[in-house]
Amino acid sequence: LVPLSEHDPVMFDLIEREKNRQWRGLELIASENFTSKAVIDCLGSALTNKYAEGLPGARYYGGNDVVDKIEVLCQERALKAYGLDPEKWGVNVQPYSGSPANFAVYTGLLKPHDRIMGLDLPSGGHLTHGFYTYSKKEGTRKAVSATSVYFESLPYRVHPESGLVDHDQLQRDAGLFKPALIVCGGSAYSRDWDYKRFREIADENGSLLMMDMAHISGLVATGEQASPFEYCDVVTTTTHKSLRGPRAGMIFFRKDERGFETKINQAVFPALQGGPHEHQIAGVATQLLEVMSPEFKIYSQQVKKNAHALSEKLVSLGHTVASGGTDNHLILWDLKPAKVTGSKFEKLCDACNITLNKNCVPGDRSAITPGGVRIGAPALTTRKFLEADFEKVGSLLDRALKLAQKIQEKSGPKLKDFVAALEGNEEVNALKKDVN
Ligand code: PLP
């Protein structure tokens, strides 16, 4: 019963410093959020002590009466939050996070080296959707994520000019590649998904269709983005982004004669994972209760309004936003016209307590030197920021970019020299003061 502050003051202090960092600055990472005290209470509960391999009612350990109720509650709330009929859809709430959720789908429903098509990483997809790096010099291709090591992946892309998914090219490529699975969803795509079109392409080729709605799952639950459930066979998600829960993952699957329920449940355990993290599952369950409240609907609407307000502000200041705007919680800001790389801008923002991340933007040649940054509204909207606040954020970001250009003029093109030039720079310190 000794509190952390007494048991391990070093760790206590580090956590306090991180808490302070998160709340002091402008948190604009599109995949992050501030989860509630209720969720944190679940994460820090006695549930972390329990082993519960198996599923509710069929465990490999004793003492799971309460844990079974918690996991069933989570399953029920997950189906309800997305308006799903439990006769037609099931859900596995045990994935430790988004990446294992995706891999469990691939290993459960496909054979090794089956073909997958997902959105390319530089186009806004996620590593787990299959990604290779290419060496032109050596004429080689290297699989980067387990998806492309254990399966054959041919990514599809966004159109370099419109920044929108190039469905026509996907359709042509899928016709030749004949993927077993098409994945929609991404980590840096600011528009909604045309599930009907994806379904048509999947049907033409006998492919399964999976949506990874990790980024937008809070917006989908509140009807602020289209629902993938009408068209997809499987839907995966993380629970800690726009859904604002603890770090975890979920897999929704259709219940029909194809037997996905057994295949996916077995892929999660025993194939990929061991004991489920029931403290996370309790946190997801309690977050799903919040997700179904009228307040969360208002929150999701505000997330979209804020992202839109920031996008408009940046455009009004003469900046370039990929695809010309946003339909969801994030913006991809193309910094190429300003001749500043995403890496440099991220470093400068970090120095001013503005947290965002470098990101590829449509037309980038390499994922190694991203030409822009990704900016998200979920976290600051949790902190009750409204459109006017996001417009101010836009002005601060504009100031930051001009400062980056000025510093780069002196420091030259190398990132190392640019970072060194940030140290002790008076204008950087002044911007940091205004951010705080
Ligand atoms: N899928 C998408 C679309 C993501 O954006 C992410 C993470 O950013 C993941 C999956 C992986 O989630 P995790 O980091 O929880 O493994």
C-alpha cells in the first residue's frame, strides 16, 4: 500500500514530468488523446494481476468469474456502440493493441504468403497494412513489417495531385494481383472512405475486405464518419485514438458460414497472444460507455469542426493542405512549398512545446524524408479547445514555420545543424513562452 511517490520517487518524478509535458504544451499528434480518470482507474486496478487465457466461460485458469463478466460487458458494449446485431457480428476484445489485432486477422483468415493490398505507408497507410522499402541502386526490395514478411503485399496509393485514394488504379492492380484481402483505413488520410467502391473491387476479385478504423473509430461510433460495417467482412481498431480509451485493440467479424468467429478467436489466442490484459479490457468497456453518451457525440463533432477550422486557417495563411482540407480529425500539411522538411518542422515545434509528427504527404518520393507533418484535433478537443482556439493554433504554427525557414537559412540543409541552431534561439524561446 506504499504509494509510488514513496516506493520509487525516481519513477514517480518521471511520470509527473511526462504528465506535465502532456498538459503544458499543444498536443497535436493525431493518434493521441487524453483518456479519462475512469479509464486510468481501470488500468491501475487489481485486474492487472489476473491470468485469463481463453474466452469468457472457457478459460485455462480458475478464478475468472468476475473477469468473465468484465469481458462480456466489453463485448456487448462494443457491438452496441457500433449498432451491430450480435446475431450477425461478433467481436474479440483481447488484442493487446492495433498491430496485433491486424496480424491476428491476417493469420486467422489467410494462408502464409497470401496476397494483401493496403494503402501504402507514404500515402497514409499503416506499417501493418504491408510495406516495403526499395533500393533503386541495388534493385532490391525489403519487407519492413511482418505483414510484408509473411504475406505478399502490393500497396495501393493516393493520387499524387488530388491526395485521394486512387480507386481506379487500385481496381486495375487488384485485377492483376488478385489479393486475398484488401485493407482500407489508414494513419494519415484526412478524407472519408468509399466502402462501396472498395467492396465492388473486392467482389470483382474474390477478396475479403477489412477496414482498419483505428484513427476514426470514435468518429464512426458517433456517426461522424461513414460506417464500414455495411460493406466489410472484418473491422479492426485501436481504442486509444479518437475513441479516447486505453491502449488496446478490437476485431469485429461477421458471423456467418465462413466461420470467422472461430478463426479469429483462435488467431488471437492461442496463436498470437497469451493471457488477455483484462485491465485494458475493463478500460475499453468503461470508455465504450462514455462513447455512447450524448457528450461524446458532441465531442466528436467538435473534433471535426476544430480540424476543419485549423485547416481553413492554414489555407487562409497561404499554406498547402493535402487534398485541400479534411473530413475527419486530421490534417496533412504539405511543407514542400515552404522548402522545410517535416523532420525539421517537427524538431522546431518540439522545442516550442508543440507536439506533432513528420509525415509523408502526397507526391513525396521517399518515406525517409517526409515532406510534411500530420496534425490532429482529438487531444486538444478533449482539453475543450474550440474553433477559435484552433485558429490561434494555426497562427502559432504559421509563426513556427516562418521561424524554421529563417533558422534554416543560417544553419543550412542538414537536420543536425538545424537542431543545434534551435538551442538557445531567442525567437524559439519566445514562441515557446506564447505556446505555454
Ligand atoms: N492501424 C492504424 C491505422 C494505426 O494508425 C495504428 C497506429 O498508429 C495501428 C494500426 C497500430 O496500432 P498500435 O500502435 O496500437 O499497435
